[in-house]
Amino acid sequence: MNFNLTRNDLATKSASQLAALFQQASNTVAARQADLASVQSLLAMIAQELGRRGPAP
């Protein structure tokens, strides 16, 4: 799987989409170590985006 997403891409996704993407990226890390740097970067960006949004109402 290719994880070429930007912060703007993530900003347009819902919290449930971000959670699903986070799970998918986590599963990819477990299955394939080849894209580790890309996946780790994506996980960090997702975490930052979720943190920026704050808690759900």
C-alpha cells in the first residue's frame, strides 16, 4: 500500500477515516517492514491531526 498523503489530505478526513487509516498503516507495519519510514511518518501525521482537533464533542 502506498501512503503518500499530506497533512491537507488528512485534514479532509473524518475521525473515523483517520482511525481506519491508522489501523491500516499499523497492520502494514506488522506485515511489511519495507515501508517502515513512510508508515511511521504517516502515523505521526495522523496523531498530530487528531491532537490538533482535540477531543470529539
